[in-house]
Amino acid sequence: MVALFIGFLFIAFSVFAVLPGCLGWGAFVIEFLKGAVPVLALISGFVSILIGAADIKDKAEAKKEELAAAKIQDGTDK
């Protein structure tokens, strides 16, 4: 319950901070996002490639296991 309250408090502060009449940090947030978005896109791309490679490996391994199970069931594993 405390974590939920703190989460809402942080969200409220963030909205308050970027509003033009309050703290006026909106321009700084935009500057930060301009620099952070390409870096986050790069990291997300690498993670996506790693997940895709792992998925391909898993599918190949599952296919091998299915073929081995089919051989055992047919009795052709001699």
C-alpha cells in the first residue's frame, strides 16, 4: 500500500514539475528525452535481437525434441 502511495506521489510531482506555471522543468525534460531516446532505442534494439536469437534457438531445440520423441514412439530409435 505504501509503494502504491509513493508511486502516485512521484507521478503527481512529475506532472507538477513539467507544468509551465509550476517549476517549469518542461524544457529540461524535453532536452533529456532528446538525448535519451536514441540511447534507449539502441539498447532496445540490442535486447530485441538477443530475444529473437534466443527464440530461434528455442524453436530449433523444440523441433529436435519433437523429432526425437517421434522416433522413440515409432520404434525407429535403434
